[in-house]
Amino acid sequence: MRAPRPSPEELVEQLLAGDRRALARTLTVLENDAPAAARCMQRLHAHTGRAYILGVTGPPGTGKSTLVNELAKVYRQRDNRVGIVAIDPTSPFTGGAILGDRIRMRDLAGDDGIFIRSMATRGSLGGLARATADVARALDAAGFDLIVVETVGAGQSEVEIARTADTVLVVEAPGLGDEVQAIKAGILEIADVLVVNKADRDGVKHTVRALRAMLDLGVAPRTIVHHGQWMPAVSAPESANAWSPPIVETVATQGTGVGKLVEAIERHRAHLAESGEGARRKRMRIAAELETLLRESLMDRLMQQVGRDGLDGIVERVVAREIDLYAAARLLTGE
Amino acid sequence: MRAPRPSPEELVEQLLAGDRRALARTLTVLENDAPAAARCMQRLHAHTGRAYILGVTGPPGTGKSTLVNELAKVYRQRDNRVGIVAIDPTSPFTGGAILGDRIRMRDLAGDDGIFIRSMATRGSLGGLARATADVARALDAAGFDLIVVETVGAGQSEVEIARTADTVLVVEAPGLGDEVQAIKAGILEIADVLVVNKADRDGVKHTVRALRAMLDLGVAPRTIVHHGQWMPAVSAPESANAWSPPIVETVATQGTGVGKLVEAIERHRAHLAESGEGARRKRMRIAAELETLLRESLMDRLMQQVGRDGLDGIVERVVAREIDLYAAARLLTGE
């Protein structure tokens, strides 16, 4: 006989008591079942707010996963419990996680102070952003000190997810080609710390120079300030707020530069606390998460009211060119 | 004295009369002004539905833009008017389009039968998807026969946009590295035609073989069928519906293979018409666009009701840990 399925409340209780399997099952609920997720989060909420969230993003092929592994090892040596949430660039249809667990587990398996969760980019974008935030909060409540949220930053959805972190690492690498260069310019703006990984490759000097030049060209960091040699000469309303994104070179496969990277992360963490920027970001993060949740729940509610058949009927009228899409939307929302 | 700004209705009238400048201004309205976009689309709707929409996606660095240029040239030689909508991987903050027009215009400038529009991935994701669909429809109404929607397919948002096309090209290239390989598996599923560009590079045979193997492993195409040598042996409920994505090798910078690619596209186009799959996709596209529009308008309406201050007040209560996010959402939606 199988044991009865635990309720969301029971799962959360077990999770808070340190049950690793309950944590895994809770995360599955958070990913797949919005109503049950609401019940979980209601119970978890009081236990959140302790963890430090590190967002890691950057173009494909920069070695982010290896770098995250190395960072996790350093933080483990410092007795931090580390949760890793990897948003994998996988199928919108099958939802299978291709990277992630398989590769990472080799180095980090068997350590109770590490928890790794791969999330596939299935379902709606809003759903993914909501689930990622909930998963991070659940890890927080489960007592993980550092939570790394890793995304491939070529799409805006991934950038959106990464920028809800306390500190954002943007990982680059030499020799990625023109199109990737263009992507860089977009994600540079959310970087608190820039990492040039694979720094043993040809062209690393060129890459670092190019990144500095882009910063000089006015690609604005999240806190617009004039401070340090790489920053544009824009007005600095509050110099106490000053933070200029450092550029750190690493070779993650050899562990080179990872210590310096951790130092840079910790400097930013201290800056967040001292300047009040940390509290501001926390507020922004909650507002963004609330908006995501609202979008999802408004749509869910409408679909329940209208029903699949109602929607299909309206679609047929648009197909038949009786009404346009905006008129169809007005019909459905009763405006 | 400056002329008064034309109304959305006036702009559309000029657009339908063939005024290129009015078209450009309409597209700007569609991108930036949702209420005016609704007025434009109401007028444009009756004139849409003629164009053939080609989605082009794939990882960064595969040479998609060059390939799209070459395809446009071939279709121009066949007296098709070609509209290109390029979704650029740019800044979520500044919204500047970095690639696109500048590079393309060299070859295609001065041809009235070509219209190129770069769209930055700014604003909300739903907003971008909505605007992209509207821009494609406006080009359709303006008499463009082929509309190419080009995205960088590393993020789900881009995949979502591409898959609303009639025919989806997925562009790959040899030697992109492991992470990009993982991305491939996800976007393979939406491919009607697979292109291995940069086929003069080392490793092209390996790339083609890997793509075939992935297809064999059961990465399902949009129409699941058993047909042709690259397809998995799954059940084929309707063999009339059969389509197996061909793999075409190109070197876009030299125009090599582009003729074969056009043949493959045209074969798929004929298949869509003969099998009824084209009508099914059109219906799916309209349903997806309606959903996007509904999400945006529901959220806009709620924000108008609640107001910025109302939202901020609720955020403060979450920050203070009085209520959790789900409770906050329920408060705001009055559930």
C-alpha cells in the first residue's frame, strides 16, 4: 500500500523540520500546482527573508554552470548551506532538463549542505518566473544561506529572473562572436559583478577591454554612479550609494580566480547592506513577484469564467474575420 | 509649423494606400501605444490574412540575420514583397536596437519591396509578443507577401514568438559548444525546416549527424509522424499529415544552399495547404495572440483600478511579513 499523499501543509511542516525529501516534493508542487503552491507559500512566508540570493546569467557557452559549482564549493567551505536553482534552456514541449543535475552532481553529490534544482522553461513565462521565485523562497525557508539562481541570459525572461537577485553576476567569455556581443550590451546593465570566464582563452584582454568600453559608453549599471575607472562620468546623486561593477577574470574549470570572485561578491553584499540598496532591491523584487502572480491569477480566473469552449467560439469569430483580436479581448473581459 | 499628428485611423488609411512612411509610423504606434494599437488593428484586421509568415530562430552566432537577408533576396527575385521583423537581443532598460537595420540595410536598401523593422526586447514579454504579432499583421495589411519574424532562440519568449509562424526555420551551426547544444534540443521541436548554416566550417558533418540523432531520439516535430529517414519510428495517425523536417546545409555569407532552402520552405508551405495543418496553425496563432492580449489588458485594468499607491501599500505589507504574496494577490484582485 502506498502512503497517502501529504497535503501542502504537511509537506511544509516536514520541510521546515529539515526533511530533504519533503523539500524536493514541495519544490515539485511549487513548479506544477499553482493552487497548492499558494497553500505552501502561505505557510513558508514567515520563515523566508534570511537567504542571500545570487543571480548568475550570461550568454550560452560562457561556462556558467562550472563557475556556479566552484562558487558553491567555496561557500560550502565557509559553512554556508547552498541552494542552486538552474533554469535550463530546454524544451517548451517536453520540459526535460538537459543540463543541470547530471553534470553538477559529480562534484557536489552526497553533501547535505547543497541542494540543486533544475527547472525547465516549460509552461508560460509568467509561470516560470513565479515558480522560480517560490522555489528560491522555499530554499530560504529550508535554511539555505546562499541561493544561486542561474539562467542563460539571452532571452529577456532569463534576464528578468536574474535581476530579482540581491547580487547579479554576468558571465562573459572571450570569442563568442558578434551576435553574442550584442546580447552582452543588454545584460551588462544588470551586472553588479562582471566575470570573464575562460580567461585562459585567446582574446581575454580584448574581451575585458570591450566590456570596459561598453561600460564607458554609458551602459548604465543598476545604480547609476560615477565611481571607479570603468564608469561613465554621469552625475552621482548619492555617492554613498556608489558601486562600480568590477570585472573579475576566472578559469572555472581550474578554479582560478574564484577566490577573487567571492571577494567581489562579498564586497557587493556589504555595499547592499551599508547603502540601503539591499532593502530597495528587496522591495523591487517583491513588487515584481506580485505583478507576475497577479498576471497569472487574473488569466486563470478569466479562463475559469469563460471556459475552453467560450474561448474557442471567440477564436472562431476572429478566424472568420467577424471581429478583430482587440474586440475579442473586450468581449471576453466584459469591457 | 509642424503638421498635426495623424490619428491612428488616418495613419492606417495612408498605410493601406501604400504610404511607406505611414507604415513606419503605424509600427511605432503598435510598439509603444496599446490603446492606439487597438484602434489601428481594428481598421487593419479586414486587410490581413494574406501573408505567409516565416519564423526564423536559433542560438546566437549561427548567422541568422545573413541568412534572412539571402532569403529576402531570393523572394524579391520572385516578385514577392518581403517584410522582416527582427527581434533584437538588446537592453531591457535602454531598449536600443543594436543589430538589425544597420547591418542589413547595406544589401537591401533602396528596394521598395523590402521593409525591415527591428524590435527591441523592452517592456514586458507579453507586450513584445503582442507588438510583434501586430507588426506582422500590419505588414500583411500593407501588402507584404512574405513576413520573416527573426528571433534569437535561446529564451522561451523568442521560441514562443517564432512558433506562431506558418513555417519555422531553426538555424544551427557547427561548433557552438555544449550549452548551445542543450538549447538546440528545445528548439528542434518547433522546427519545420532545420538549417545548418556556416556549413563550410569544420564539424558540419558532426552537427548534421547530431541533429539527426536528436530527431531519432524522439525530439518530436510539431506534427508527430513517421516519414522520411530522420524521423523516429512513432505511430503516424494520419499519414496525409506527414511532414519530416529536412536538414538543409547553407553558407549564407556566400549564398550557398539558399536555393535549396527556399525549395524546402516552399515544400512545407504546400504541405500546410494540402494537409489542413496551415488552417490549424492559424487558429492556434490567433488563440495564442488573444491570450497574450488578454493577459496584458487584464493587468492594465487592474493597475488602473488599484493605482500605484495601492500597489505600493500592499508591497509594504508583504515586506513587513504581514501577508504573503498569494494573500496580497487575492487582496488586489478582490477574491
